[in-house]
Amino acid sequence: MDTATAVSDYLAELAEQRRQSPHTLSNYGRDLKRLVLAAGDQPLHRFDALAVRRQVAVLHGQGLSGRSLARLLSAWRGFFKWLQLRGEVPANPCEGIKPPKSPKRLPRALSVEEAQGLLEQSPEAGDECLNCRDQAMFELFYSSGLRLAELASLDMDTLEGMLVEGEVRVLGKRSKIRLVPVGRKAREALAAWARVRDQLANQEETALFVSQRGSRLSLRMIQERLRRRALETGMATPVHPHMLRHSFASHVLQSSGDLRAVQEMLGHASIASTQVYTHLDFQHLAKVYDVAHPRARKKPGSGHDGD
């Protein structure tokens, strides 16, 4: 069986028997097309681990990221496993082969000034109840570093704890519950929202944040309302809820230096997930150093450092 025919039969089985989605099939088809080109006229049982490594190196050199190569190897591995079960190849040449690591992208965080500008922006138009709701949501995002799904799932029974005790109990990933502090500005905004919520909410609705229709506000709508607020503020960078979470973590770490406390507030299972914010903190320090340190500043056209 030639490679192109084998790939076609494999994709057909994924579609008909395993009910893979069109999106998954499209990705598999694209990745396996690279295998067809790489194999050429060579029989698949002779396409060994060395050939796989060579192709990974070539594609990486052409600009494919580690993440894309990981997906490609997964597709190839599944295909060769299918061939092996059918007796077409003696072994899976992709086993044990790992893609090159991609450089870890740091999360984008707002500066303290940008965060304050976003939260202090007063919308010039729109329904006052909706603006009041949005203010409470955005203040809570930045105050407590909540995930989007965590904020959207809050019910009215969490409000008293936030207003009276200054903390919110949230159900995070892996169904882990954690307590997070709620700052003064967020409590003030939540109290203002509580006074007008009944003007929007359906009678039996338990959600803290509701839509114009009176039901629980969707994740997409929360994202859209934050995007609009950022545009009104004149921010050039698109702002999304997770950016407020990143900003919360970065700013608390800059002020306190307490990585463990930030880990607890974010609900990270591993400290390694939180350590990315130490890199953000270093970026901030590096910028301050470049501006402030006499030996880092360069006078244009002077040809030498200042005294």
C-alpha cells in the first residue's frame, strides 16, 4: 500500500468509525500530508526513526514551532500505530521522539497605570445598570485574580462574604476550593451592583452577574464587555479577562515578593506555574534599571556613559 492511499484510508476510519470532528480531521490531514511528501516513493516500513528525526529537524528549521511539531508527531504516531496493528510496518518509528521545546511565552500584563486607567474609566454612554455590573466584574477580576469561568459561576450567596468578610470562596480547576481576598474598591463596586441587580435579574436567577435578559452572564459576553471598556479607555492592546488575572499576580508579586501567597491566591497546583510571574517582575525591574541607573543610561551622541 502506498503512503497516500494508507493516509486516505486512515483518515476515512477516523471520520467514520471514531467520529473525529472536521477540525481534527483537517489538522490530521495537513500533518499527514507532510509525511506523504517526506516519504516520497519510499515504502513506509522503511521510514525509520532516523527519517522521522530528520524531518522534524527540517520542519523546525523551516519555522514550525515546538507546539506544531508536537501535534505533527502525535498525528504521525497514531498513523503508524494504525499501520502496525494492520501488519504494514514492524514498529512505530515515532515512539520516543520528542519535539524541540518552544520558548515559553510570558503572559501579557497591564502596567499599574494601565490597570488603574481601565478601572477608573467612566463609560460615557450605555445602561447605568450594565455599567455598574461591568465595574463590579472588572474590579473583582483585578482585585482577586479570578479566572473567567470562576467569576462567571459566582452566585448571590457569595456576595455577603465579599462585602462583610472581604473574601470570596471560588471553585477552581480540579474542583479545588480556595479563599481569595477582595479589595476595598471591588467591595464598593459590588455593593453598588447589589443595589441595582434586581432591576435586571430574573426572579429565580441565582447568578451574581446577569445579562440584560436576566440570566447568568456568558463567558463570551464578559470578554466582550471588557474589550469594549479597553477601547473606550483608548488602550491600543486588546484586553481580555486573563490579562487582568496576570496583572493581579504581577502587581501583587512586585509589591510583596511572596510567591507562595500569589500561588495560593491564583489556585495554582504547582509553584512552577506561578514562577512565570517572577520573569514579569524581572522585566519590570529591568526597565526601571535601564531608565534610572547612571551606568545604564546612554546620552544620545555623547559616545560615552555619564559620570
